[in-house]
Amino acid sequence: MTTNNEGTKSRLGLATEVLNQEAAAIRRLATSLETDFTAFDHAVELVLGSVQGRVVVTGMGKAGLVGAKISATLASTGTPSLTLHPAEAVHGDLGRIRPDDVVLALSNSGETAEIRALIPPIRRIGAKIIAMTGGTTSSLAKHADCVLDIGAMDEACPLGLAPTASTSVMLALGDALAMVVQAERGFSREDFARFHPAGSLGRRLLRVGDVMRKDEELPLVASGMPLREALLQMSKTPGRPGAGLIVNDGGKLIGIFTDGDLRRLFEKDGHTVTDRLDAPINDSMGCGPKTVSQGDLVDEAVRILHDHHIDQVAVVDKDEQPIGLLDIQDLLDVRI
């Protein structure tokens, strides 16, 4: 391992050269799209037009690995997609392709033997072909319905051999295609939540109704109840919530009383402890509490808790009647 300054500079120089070269290749592609957007627009229309089909992504070697990521991005953002290994395809996996599908074929040269072998059978099946390749004169480009030309480029590999700049451009162009299609479909945060139920991202996109305290765990307190009784009722509520929701005779939410309110109450001067406990809870409750709906994303509730520096938020229905309570501890329990 080289540790001298000259060796360190050499490594740093090569690393930054690779990053700069790949970034420059992506910038050139962006400029090319600005000059002529026709092919990309056609690709978007082909994907959107395949209402009953899927986007089948195929590529050999490094291009195939990039294709797998593009396929995964499409699938997670509202476009049904699968990957197809070109070598396995000609041994039976072509049965995965249907006439309504669009095949996105990745090949920098456009002459990859395994990809070329797929063209005739795909044509017989009737699926459309989008070629992502480095030119418009290759065999793949000539037989495609649409050509996404990444252009000729030098790889960032010191030997000029390992796919680096070309695969970076393919990946970026695939992301661009997926994001434009996502926007055209009107794919929402709610749609995104359905496809990402696991992991930290999925947990933040849960619905409030999935994690809120409800039914016997909902600490409801009647308006006018003495604070002493309200505290006992809150303590007896399963889960011992850190707040009580105060409702009027019609069941509407009119206030909230939290453990923090209790501490602040006993810090005040001018009244005996007994006076404070015997007074109606209305005298001590917080008015105009923050609320959310059970259909809201947990992410929105987290924003409210954070922005207002509070630990609880009431969940109400369309009539402003409380149906749940979301405590910050509930979010910790589901690792949000």
C-alpha cells in the first residue's frame, strides 16, 4: 500500500479523473437531449402506451447489471418491469415477453451477440424495442423502434476497457426515463408508500391509522372534569399515554392536556396543589391542539411533531371528533 505523498496524489488524481470523466459524460448527454428530445420523448410514449404490458430490461455483462437497477427503479415508481438475461432468454425465458411489452435493450456497442440474437424472436412476439446504445448505426439500433443514443465515449478506465463512463451514462439515462414516466403517470407519495412497506422509508410512509393509539388506548377526558380525575383516567388508560384529549358534550376535540402541562402547572405560583387538582381540566388544557387524519402519512405527523416541538398529536375524523392519539413513543416503537 502506497503511503507517500506522491502515491496519495496519484490515487487522488485518478479517482477525481474518473469521477470528472463520468460526470462530463452525463453532462454531454443532458446537452444532447436539450438539442434533440425526439427519441427520448418517443421512448416515454412507448412505455406509457404499454398499458397492459411491462418493460422488460435486458443487457449483457455490466450493461445487464445497470439494466437490473433501471428495471427495479421502474417497478418501484409505478411501471411494471422485469429483467431478462439475454443468454437465458434464448433457452426458454423468451416466454416472459408478451406482445404488449416494451423491451429495453442495453448495449454500448449495439453488437453484443446475445442481444443481437434476441432481436428476431422479439420481433416475432410483437413487443416493441427501445435500444440504449452508443450510436444509431449498430445492428441493435437499426432494428429498434426507438434509439436512446448515449453517444461514443472514452471509458474512465486507465486501460480504456472496463465499462465505466458508458454504464454511468446508461444508469443516468435510465433514471431519467423512469422519473419522467413516473411524473407522467401522476405517481404520488401515497403510491410510493404502497410499493415500499419495509425499511425506514416505508415506515415513514405508513398511515397514521396504522400506528395510532385507539379504542381502549385512547385517553378521552370530558370537558369540566376535575384535573384530579382526569389524571387518574389518563393513568388507567392502557399504555399510559402522555396526554389526554378533552372533548365537549358533542364529542368534539376542544383541548389537550399533557404530562408537560402538568409539570408546568405545578411550577406556577399563586395556588395550592389542592386547588390545582380540584379545578376543571379546562383551566389547564392546551386549546387548539394540532391534529392529523388517520389517512395522513406518518411522515406528515412527524413533520408536525418536529415543527411544533410537541410529543403528541390528536387524530380526528371529519367531524373533529378524536379517534386516535399519536405519541412520539409510538414512532420510536416502529423505528421512525
